[in-house]
Amino acid sequence: MLYKDLDRSAQERLLAEIEKKLQTYKDLNLDLNMARGKPSPEQLDHVTTLFENVSMDNFMSEEGIDVRNYGGLYGLIELRRVFGSMLKIEPESVWCLSSSSLTIEYDLLSRLMLFPLPGQSKAWRDLNEVKFLCPVPGYDRHFNMLDSFGIKMIPVPMNDEGPDMDLVEELCKKDSSIKGIWTVPMYSNPTGESYSEKTLRRLLSMEAAEDFKVLADMAYAVHHLHEDPAEQDPVYPLLDLAREEGQPDRVFVFASTSKMTYAGAGVACLATSENNRAWLLPSLKSQMISADKVNMLKHARLFRSLGGVESLMKAHAKVLGPKFELVLEAFDEKLGPTGIATWTRPKGGYFVTIWVYPGTASKVYARCKELGLSITDAGACYPYGKDPEDSALRIAPSYPHMDELREAINLFCLIVREQALLKLLEESRS
Amino acid sequence: MLYKDLDRSAQERLLAEIEKKLQTYKDLNLDLNMARGKPSPEQLDHVTTLFENVSMDNFMSEEGIDVRNYGGLYGLIELRRVFGSMLKIEPESVWCLSSSSLTIEYDLLSRLMLFPLPGQSKAWRDLNEVKFLCPVPGYDRHFNMLDSFGIKMIPVPMNDEGPDMDLVEELCKKDSSIKGIWTVPMYSNPTGESYSEKTLRRLLSMEAAEDFKVLADMAYAVHHLHEDPAEQDPVYPLLDLAREEGQPDRVFVFASTSKMTYAGAGVACLATSENNRAWLLPSLKSQMISADKVNMLKHARLFRSLGGVESLMKAHAKVLGPKFELVLEAFDEKLGPTGIATWTRPKGGYFVTIWVYPGTASKVYARCKELGLSITDAGACYPYGKDPEDSALRIAPSYPHMDELREAINLFCLIVREQALLKLLEESRS
């Protein structure tokens, strides 16, 4: 029976039961962590085993570059080809520039602040105001980045096809100080849902400032949870779509192997149009001679020896799939009948978003912390940390062992129920 | 006999002899390269052998961090300690942030352009003009970097204790738009000479703009050519000196292992005061979760297993020392008696600077190219590529084999003599 349909005394009785259970958790002095999308040790060990079998008996790239020495600004072609096939982008448009896509993203924004784009007389830093659209809930590090550059963030709600495009188009049409939108088109952080082709085409064709940019973080391009292609979201060829929609220079695509090989010690890339690459080149040349080509070659050989990225990603899915299932089953069973929460059912990525009873997310977060369970801060998935509904929470099931995860998610569901009941009782009093 | 003291006919006779020899070089269709300070394959192979003996059977850092996963923004303490001991800086002040110091340097300048320093109301980008002092000859990539940010470069001549400090002090005293100086205090690129303690103390104590910064690229801190400490230049503890001179926040120090392990695939660091680190932190946190800690751990273990960096650097010196000797002996023998050129005699680093007969450097460069020998572009060691004397050339003897180097340097000396004679004959005509 839905919690809101229970009478006060039934709600109070339920609350008392839950409090009793939570007391036993308190006595356990737990230390559980579901806060960040970190790969588990099991996944990392698997990758290490694979790397051990990669032959590094020579350090010559396909094009005859000794990767231990200087040179090769754009990265090794054999690796650019791997990223290209993941992203459905021609390898020439893909540059491998760092061990982390976050760094490439930050650096791009930094360049946009400092250097005028082709055809523009001013860099963004020299404009009165620069605004970005931020689909919410979204990725906290994207928001921190914008904030650190003083870019004003405008939240736009997500629906199951991506951001609310009617609103996006309306905003961009009337305000040319809106210079971009942060997107995670595949298995979005934190909802796990993907943008539809229609949404992507509207983003790439709509009326907007001439220097409006779509920043597409393809962090989870190949991070499916299921082997059956019918149970996977498709990758859309973003550079092709942009060309087809007549805006070839509108999109910058980012990806990395952080959740394929080693987190932050993998390889990462940027893909964009020829015009954009020409604009990037002078400042890029000032910044680096090349990123770490030894690591690039190791990665290229790993993927080649695997016959592509699929077999690696299947191994990850075998570890991650059951964790997502466990979380969703727990939500279905323990929260489904109560009507106090809704959540996403991702086919890939690293996160599930749950909307707990409005006005209780920050209390759930605090109560979890009190009982030894770290979850992502309430509000973190919103610009300036402000969730107007105080409802969305990001669940990151990847890191804990299954046993720990089971315990963590049971505790979490109890707390969600407790806080909803407290809120319902408070509301019925007033 | 000095070329300038020869009469015209003697000069013409000599020139004819040289032309004849150069013709035989032309027929060889050479392809020799002394353009960039690249480690040789022999050095890289040695490092590879060392890395093969580094045990990576576990990925736990000293502090219990799994280096294959996220976290650890400042880098591994065991590696910060290695850099600290190289630079005579306490490890807490050293952050490992990239695989390349060039990138850390560029990123610092980018931050200085965008974010106001503590106590300042404006970032450099918001000032009417920002100028930097550039000791010349200097490092071309430092100059390109400044130029890409629109920072105006003022050349300052080097003497054998570093930049001309009387001029530096005079300029800084009267012009508060001078915001910094680029330095390579140890085995400077390209002269190979080191700054004296007196020069460093004057740089760190002199009157200058409040936000004046000394950028110290310690690229060659341990890159001695000789084993005998009496034949090595000393490393001065730059952060200590800055504190002693009452300007703790004036200096930023950079270093990397690019010329110790793998070029561009090593590890690199920034060292600076607590105030400066606090200023850096917000933007740094937006840019990265950490640099590549797997590579950091591998490096830390390599240095530990070697008992420090000295034995590695001795092995490099064994390869590099004879190359520098060969170059200097050739200059002494073939150019010494002519009086047409002077050059430095570095105790470390990767370069020798030669001042050829004034007005002939760009011709020497072009003639080398014509005969199949790549050297660093004339003017490259000066801001905006402009050497007012058209005299300085950078010699990078590290990459070629000894045989190739011998051939290259003999050819180079012939061309230097040819161009000097042509110039002398031209001058005596007019």
C-alpha cells in the first residue's frame, strides 16, 4: 500500500519498525561507500592480467615512431582508430591528448575562455556573460568546471530522450549569451539514460549563438550492462550528425578508457571538426609535445589483441551487471510498493538515479553518513549543488563487493523509507 | 690565423677549398639531425631494461592507494620525495601533475591569465598589458607559450651567471606590467650554463610587481655530464632561497623525468609555496582527479631500486659525455683558430650554444638544411624568432650516433667557416 494512503497511526507504526532496524545497523559501525563511480578491484585485476599479456618487446608504433621519445602530437593512429570505432568517428578527427578526458574537457573550456573562435572577435572571457545549459541531474565535475571559469549555469530538466528540447530551443533562441550545453549522450551520468537521435539532431541544428557548442562526454560509449544488442543503447555518430545538420563545428566529443582499463591512468581523446582542430592547434602545440605514447601503444596493442573493445567490456559487464540488478531489485521490492520514490533503469554506464520523497534527499544523505554509508552528496548532480526538489540521489554501485552492496542498498532503502515517513507525518501535522 | 686578419686572396683561397669539400658532402645526400634535445635510442633502451626489472606485482602505493583507480590529486608521496630530493625541496611542496613539465608550465600560465592571484583584484588577462623577461638565448617552447597567451616578451642577455641582473632589476623597478621571468637555472637551454646563487637571490628579492613570478624550469637538475662533483653545477634550493629573501610566493619550480626515463611518457612536477598551492587548488581540482599514478608508482620503484637517481644519470652521462666532448673538440680544433665563433662549455644539460660570425646564423641554418643536416632554426632561441645579431645557434648533440654526430659536426664547422668567409668578403667589398 502506498505510504501516502496510510493513516497516521500506520505510518507511525511503520516508522517505529524501521527505526528499530536502523538501530541494529548503527551498532554495526559500517563503513560502506557508494559515492563515486569507481571501478572495483575485481575489474582492475582483470585488466592487469590482460596488460600482462600485451607484448611490449618493441616500442615502435605502426607508423615507425619510437613511443619512448618526443613527437606525435595527435597521438598514435592505431589508438585513434580504436576510439574512432568506439565513437563512430573517422580516426583523423580523433586526437589522443591526455590520460583523462576530464583534463581535455577542462583544457578546452580554458581555451574557449582565452582564445576567440574562428569568425569571433572576442574570447568568451571578454564577453559580459557566458552561460551554459546544464541538463539535470548531471555530472558534478562538469558543473564544478563551468563554475570555476565563472560560467553561469542554467539547469534544464532531463526526460527519457535527453534534455527537454523545447525548453533548450526556447532558451537558446532568445539568449545569445548561452554558449553551450554539457551533455553525456550515452548512459548519462547520473541517470544512466541515453539521448535519442532526435534530441541529438535538434541540439546540433537548433538556432543558437554562432559560437554555441555541444560538449559531448562519451564517457560510457561502450559501457553496456547487457550482451544482447537489443538491451543496449546505440552510439550515434556525432560528427556525422553535426555535418548533416549543417553545423559541423558545433560539437566536441570526449572519451577515455578510465572505465575500460585504469581509472585516470588510461588514455583519453577529443574528437571534433577540422575547423575546430585548426583552432586548437596553436595553443595545443604550446602546451604539449605529445601525451604519453608508451601508454597509448600499450592500450592499442591490448585492444588489438582482444579483437576490439567488446570482449573487455563484456568482462566488465559481467561484474557490473549483477550489481545494477541487485540495486534495481532492492528498489523494486523495498520501495516499489511504497510509492515514495522513482528511479531509472539504465542499460549501461555507472549510475542509477533515484528520486526519493521530495524534500528528503539531503536528510537521506546525512542519515546514510551517520550510519556509515557514503553516497554522493544530495544536490551534487545540480548546478551550484542546488536540487530545487531536494529529491534526486546518485547511486554508484560499481565499487563495493556484492555483499557490501547488498548491505548498503538495504540500509539505503530503509533510510529512504524512514525519511519519507517522517516527512509525511510532518506534512500531515501542518 | 684569424680569418679577419687574412687578406682577401687568402680568404678566397680558403673559401674555394671549403666549397670543394662541401661539394663532396652534397653528393652524399645526408640526412642528419641535431635539431632537438631528444634522448638517443641507446639511452631509451637502457631505461627500458631498467623498467623491466621494476616489480609491478602489486599496485599499492606506500600510502595504500590502488594506483589503478581514481584519487590522489597531488601524486604519490614516494615520487614527490624523489623530485624533492632532486630539487632540494620538501616533498609536501611538490605536486606530480602530468607526464610533461611543459604541460604543467602552460597550465600555470593559463591559470595566471584566468584567475587573480591572492591579494590581486584582476587576473593577468584583465590587465592592459602583461610582459615577461626572457633571458636570451633561451628555450623556444617557453617563448611560444608566452606568445600564445599574448604576453609581451622582453629579451634580456645572458652572462655566465645567468641573465644580466642589473638590467633585470632596472626594468622591473620601472615597469609593473612586467609580471615574470622565464628561467632555466640549471644547465640552461640552450647555453648549458647555470645561474649563480647571487643571481637567483637577486631574482627572488628584487623590487618588482607584487605579482611578479619567477618560473624556474629545472629540466636538467640532475643532468650532469661528469661524475666528479667538482665538474657539476650545484642545485640551489629555490623555495628556501625565496623564503629567505622574503618572497616565498615568487617562485614556481618545474621538473620532469623526460630526459631521465621516457621523453614525454615520464612523470613531471610543480613545486611552489603553500599560498600558491592553495591558489592553484580549485582550478586544479576542476581539471583532474589525478595524473597517471600507475606510471608514478613505476617511476618511484625504479628510482628506489636504483638507490636514487644518480646511477641512472651516470648511465646517461656515459652516453652523452662523449658526444659533448666530440662537439667541443671539433669546435676547438676547426673553429678555435679562426676567431669567427665562440661557444659555451656546459657541464650538463642537452645543448651547446655557438655564436657564429654575426649576420650568418640564418645562412648557416639554411646551408645545413640544403646539405641534409637539420639544426635548430636560427632565431628560435629568441622571442619572436628574432636574433638581432643573427649569430646564436643551438647545437643538440644527444640524438645522433657518434659516427653521425662526427659527420654532422664536421659538416657544420665547414659551413660556419664558409659563411663567415662569404660575409668577410662581402664586408671588405663594401
